Amino acid sequence: MASLLEIEDLIARMALGDRRALAALYDATSAKLFGVALRVLDDRSEAEDAVQEIYVKLWHNADRYRSNGLSPMTWIITVARNHAIDRLRARRATRAAPIEEVAELADEGLTPEEAVLASSMQARIGACLGTLPADRADAIRRAYLGGEAYADLAERYGVPLNTIRTWLRRGLLKLRECLG
């Protein structure tokens, strides 16, 4: 994956109309943005359509990005997430139920008890990740929470692809053992 400075440079070049910068940004970030869109929309083909629309938005709004010390990926992911949420809302609006039916729906958020349990589990997972070597714990976070590809992880850590797969498999086994 491209460095944050490279991504900032690509955005700046896009603001100047550089189509190659758009292609390079797509290559560097499309997997991540597809993951964001898929998580929000929960529909593969709709997420694929959304990703194309997201890059059109990024192209048209590249001049609005301001380098302010924050990660350019934060801006890109925010654009992607907001677009996916807008699509989700539009989808729901077309299938809106009468107000009488909506009034009967329960809140789908976590109950206080579920929130406490989720927080407790998050703390346990964090503690178990702390028992792993730092590079392996980071690789697990990047692969399973950040959606980073195995090949990108192998390049990041300077190890063969099969080594990354082994790290992740063994790390997950140790996490399961720790949580069990």
C-alpha cells in the first residue's frame, strides 16, 4: 500500500486533473474502500457500484482535501463511508414501511447489558493481543480489522507471503486459546 505522503501527493495531483493519479489512488486504496462499502451496504454488487461512485466523488472533490496533519486515508474513508450510508438510506427509503409498522420496530442497537459484554470482550481480546509479539498482533489488526491484504502485509514486514499466513493462523490460534 502507498504511504500516507504518497496518497496525499496523489490527491493533490488529482486536484490538478491528473488521471494517472486517480488510477494510482484506486490501485492503492480500492480494496480498503470496497471493504468499507461492503460493511455498510452488506451487498457485494451494490458495494462495487458504490466504490466506482466514490472514486468519482474523490476526483471531483480532490481540491477540497486539505493536508492538516491527519491521515489522508481518514478523509478518503470518510467520503466512502458517507457515500455508502447515503446509498443505504436511499435503499431503505424506497422500501419504507407505513408509519404504523415502523412504530412497532424495536431499537436494533445494543442493550446496556450487551454493551457491557461487548466492552468486556473487547478488553479481553486486547489483552490477548498483548500476549503476542508486537508485529504479529499488528498484522492481525491490519488484516482482520483494517482489511489489509496478505500481500501488503508481507511487503510491510519484509517477509514471504506464506510467513504472513503462518503468523496470522498461529496468532488466531493463540487468541482462541487465550479467550477459551
